[in-house]
Amino acid sequence: MLEVQNLSVHIQGKQVLRQVSLTVPKGKVVGIIGESGSGKSVLCSTILQLFRKDRKAAGTIKFNGDCLLSLEEKKMRSLRGKEIALIMQNPMSMFNPLVTIGGHFIETLQAHTSMTKKQAIKIAKEQLALFQLNDVDVLKKYPHELSGGMLQRIMIAISASLEPKLLLADEPTTALDTMTQLEIVKELKKLQAKTKMSILIVSHDLGVIANLAEEIIVMRRGVVVEYGPASHILLHPIHPYTKTLVAARDEHSTLDELNDKYEDTVSGELVLYDENHWVRMEDSSR
């Protein structure tokens, strides 16, 4: 489905991703965990080839056989939304304040299909019902009239309406209260179970990742430090940073507090530690 190999990204001359490799298999959920500045969101936007002019990327990103880094923009636009969908961390910033929710559904669906406005509204109602948003007035409302949690569910519903093969969820629960976070996670699990789509979910919240992902990638300062089955990462972490991260979760600490505990640089080679479990072994000569 999605294969990223040795991806390095520079923005304004600064390297923000270094030799990142990962795979998101068909029908699987892969999670990326790391604090702010670890390169998680840059990875998502690079996969979608957003901000192409502002960054220099090397390596390969393959989606269903297509090499995205060399794909023409016209072809890339046809993939965005239809084949690869994106959920952002701030739903309000993704909605046009002058367009109703129904208008957003119509615009998205008609951009990638030849369906009529009536057909688009029918699909919008069906999608909203799946996310417990049965109030017909929702389609007539403007973004500012809805809560952050409702907008996030609507964003997921819009993304799902085109039945993409891959969903990139970039911090989908950030800035939401705990109960709403749980609801969003539940909706994503239901969506994945129903559609069997592949999901790459990015978060600084290990609890969210643990609830959804089958495999977990741990990133630190633009580098993958550990990568493997969720059970291995959560129960038997190997890299010192991952151990600190898991301990921070158990102690109910934030990742900002984690930064104060772990300030080592990231070095060494990524090696196979156990079956499908990769760890960046720190350079002992430092």
C-alpha cells in the first residue's frame, strides 16, 4: 500500500527528516508517536506532496506502485482526497467559514466524481449518520456553529465519503477533551473495521496510538528510533527514548515533561532486534 524508504527532507536548508523508512500494509493501522518537532506532521504532508516548493525531499515514497515524489502535480491532485485522505489536528482551519457543512461535502465529492448535488447530499447524510450526526440541520450549519469534536467527526466523515485507500490522521484528537478523544478514537476504529482502509495515525498521545495501531513507529528529532508491533513497543521497549516515553505515559506525564527527562541526541544504526522489531542502537563510542 504505502512504502517510504530512506526519506530525508530539508526545509529552508534545515534537515527535519533523516532516512525515514516505514510501511503501511493494506488494511492495517500504523501509528507514529513522538513529541512536537519530531517530524511526524512533516512526514504526512510530504507523503501528500504538500508544500513541494518549500522543501527538498530525497528517498522514495510509493503508493500502490506510484512514486509520489516524482508524480506530476495534476496526478497528485487526483490522488489527494480520492485515494489518500488527510485529517488534520485543527479542524476549524480546514473548513471555509463561509461555506456550510453540506457545501463542504458537495465540493469535496464533486471535485473527484461526476455526481450531482442531490447525490452528494445523500452520501453526506449517510456518512454523518455513521458518525452519530443524524441532525439534518448539521448540513445547513457553518463551521463556527459547531464544537471542535463535531467538526473533527465531520472531517472524518468527509474524508471517508470518497472511500480512500489510505487515511493519514495527523493528531486527530489534539485539543479535544478526554471524552471527545475517546469518541474520535472509537469512530476511527469503526471506520477502519467497516472499510478495511489503511490508516497512518500520528500523535503525541501514546494512549491514542495504543488504542488504534497494530504497529508503532517512535520518532525523535526527525529520526525513527524504534519500529515494530504495538505489543513489543508498549510492553518491551528497547530504545532509551521509547522506555522514557512509555514511563511518561505510566506516570501520566506530558511529552513536554518527557523532553526534560530525555535530552540525548539520536545516533547509531537502525537494526533488526527481534521479529519485525527494529531499534536504533545508540553509538556506544560517543
